[in-house]
Amino acid sequence: MSLSSSMVISVSMQTSSAKNTNLNAAMATKNDEFYTQWADIEREMNAYLEYDPDVFRDKVILLPCDDPEWSNFAKFFALHFVDFGLKKLISTSYAPDSNPAAVNYQPTLFESESPSFDERKTHTNGKMFTLEPQDINEDGVVNIDDLQWEYLEGDGDFRSDEVTALRDEANIVITNPPFSLFRPFVNWLFDGNVKFSVIGNNHALTYVEIFPRIQTNRLWKGATANSTDMVFGVPKGAKVKDDDRKKAEKLGYPSDDQFDYTRQGNACWYTNIDHGRRHEPLQLMTMDENIKFSKHKEIRGVGYKRYYNFPEAIDVPFVDAIPSDNDGVMGVPSTFVDKYNPDQFEILASAEDMEAMKEIGVEMLGVEFVKTYKEQGGTGGVSPGHRKLGLTEPRYYWPFKRILIRRKSAS
Ligand SMILES: C[S@@+](CC[C@H](N)C(=O)[O-])C[C@H]1O[C@@H](n2cnc3c(N)ncnc32)[C@H](O)[C@@H]1O
């Protein structure tokens, strides 16, 4: 049986009690079971190809935390194996027995009808699928039907020696990793010194594994999905908010035999593969123009506030209101990172990193100040934490998520 004709997973054959168990398991897996849609993969990969048509040529691509029997990543790269000029495609899957969401797991016909099928290993071991430039089934094309597969020695955990060895063989690692392991996954990528493109969440931006690497241009946001929803397949019966299900449906993903669908507004790509988006300068008005013409009432005719305990910086509450001619430090919303062009700006610190704030000269505020600031009608970017009265330690609070930036030519 060819893989392309057998993309059915066992959940579609489950009874309702199995579905309930599945629901519980899916909830217990901290929402790790999100299956990426072809269109999202295609949009992001096309952005890399637009910037460098040879980005995948002669490259070994590893897709860990995956499984071509149901994942679109392997299907996408197998379809494009020849036109992208890939050297080798490797996809690894995670053992059902190690995955709490894989209750009532049953192997696909693709696996169970294969001579390599092993009744025990199908539960306990991960699998490795490889595609090389060989037309194994001699049908005149190299594609998903030429994939070879075998069981891994272990369960396919990305941290295992054998998957780490595959990372070391690879030039590029691409996947949607389990979000609960996003931090160790990103560290694992950097340990391997590979190019990568992975799906994460905007909330991860300020993680110590992410933000300093964005600051030093070793990692950046992907080119797509930064301000649009991404749709994901989820195991049948997994808990999906009604609103998200409806939005997914509107985007063209009604539930089907295999999956229910949800959408996420916060999902995004993190990568170190270059794309044109990050080289486009933000088109900005000068400070005077902003004050005269800004579409934001907070700026138009008002101007920019300065931080009480860091007066050299201005607070810019909207990315499109960053003044093009301001040479000082500016506090901007974290969505700035989606538009960040490293030739235009440098990122100095995240306002959530108190040590970094201190280092660039933000003063900590005393308890007395904290207590009286609000009563005196205090405003300004650095709020003294009026909602946290009763503090015993001097500290400051930032009113919104801000990151501090400066114009490149100004440094
Ligand atoms: C978010 S899903 C994405 C699946 C697929 N890559 C996709 O995008 O459609 C993450 C997958 O990682 C697998 N997984 C969970 N923990 C893992 C681990 N420690 N090592 C490798 N894979 C793991 C699970 O099987 C899960 O299906």
C-alpha cells in the first residue's frame, strides 16, 4: 500500500467511549497535538524561496516530532523533493506509548501491511522515514511513494541520541514541535547549529531562550502568520472553543473524518532562515508628522510621553507611530518584532527583563513613590505598580509589554 493513498489514522475508527478517552488525553497533553496545515507551511516556505530560490538545494531536511502518515510537512517536502533540489528528507515520529494523546492507537495499513511491521515496536518505538533522490518504485518520479521507513531504536524523542544524530546530519530542521517542550526544543536546535523554521507562539517571544537570540539576530520571526490566524487539526473530540472551531470553518476547515480544527491567533514561525520581510524597512513618519497627522488620537496633537524613571526614552504605543527621526531610546509594543528590520533598528532590551532595564539606566522606584504616584495622578510609561501596593521591595512596573529599541544610525 502506498503512503499517499493511506493517510488515515486510527482515531477515525474510534467508538464514542474511545473518543472520550481521547478527549481527556488530548487535554492532558497540554495542547501539544496541533497538526499544521499545508497552506501555512507553503506560505512560509515560499517566503524563504522568494528570498533565495536555492535555499533548500542540496540540503538534508529533518522533520522531527512529525509523522508523514498524517503530517503535512513530510507530504509538502516530498512533493517538492525534486523542484527544491533536496539531497535527503528525513521525518521522525514519536512512539504512541510515549505520547499520552495516542490512546487507542492503531497502526495504519501503510505500516501494518509492510514487511517491516512489528506488533510491539509499533507501540514502543518511533519511526524514521527517509526520501533520497532514488525512484525506488520506478514510476518515473521521486515523491512520497518512494519514502523508506524503519523503526527507530528508541521512542523518537527529539532529545534522544539517535534523533540528535539526525539533527547533526541535517542542514535544516523544520517542524511544529510540542509547545510544552518549545524551550528545550529551541536550545536543541541551537546546540546543533542548524538552520531551522519552527512553529511557536507569540507568548514565547520574551523567553530567555528566544528574546536574547532575537536581539542578537540569531533568530527572528517568520515571514508569515504574524498578524493572521493559523488553523490546526486536532484529534477528534479534543476540546476546541466554539468560536475557534467556527473561525477555522470560515477559513475553509470544517471538521472531517480525521480531525477537528481550531485556529490560533498567536501561533507564529521562529526561524533563522533569511526572508525578504525582515529586510523591508518600516515606512515611518517623522515625529512632527506623527504629531500632526497620526491616525492615533493618543499621538495626534498630543505627542509622546516620556517614562518617569527613564526620561531619555519616549513611549510609542503603536508600531506605526515610531518616529523616523528620533535618535533616542523608544519603548514600543512587542509586535514590533514582527516588523523588525535589523538594518533599521537595534533591540536594546525587553521591559520584562528587570536586570536589562537596570543596565540601560531605568531607575527602580521606591515603595513610597509607588504608594503616592497614582494618588497624585501620575501617568507615564513606567508605571510604579499602583496595583501592587504593599510592596516591600523597590521596583517598577511596565504598563504594557514593551521592548526598548533605538534607530540603527543613532547608535
Ligand atoms: C504540535 S504536534 C505537531 C505535529 C506535526 N509536526 C505537525 O505539525 O502537524 C507535536 C508532535 O510532537 C510529538 N512529540 C511530543 N513530545 C515529543 C518528544 N519529546 N519528542 C518528539 N516528538 C514529540 C507529538 O507526537 C506531537 O504530535
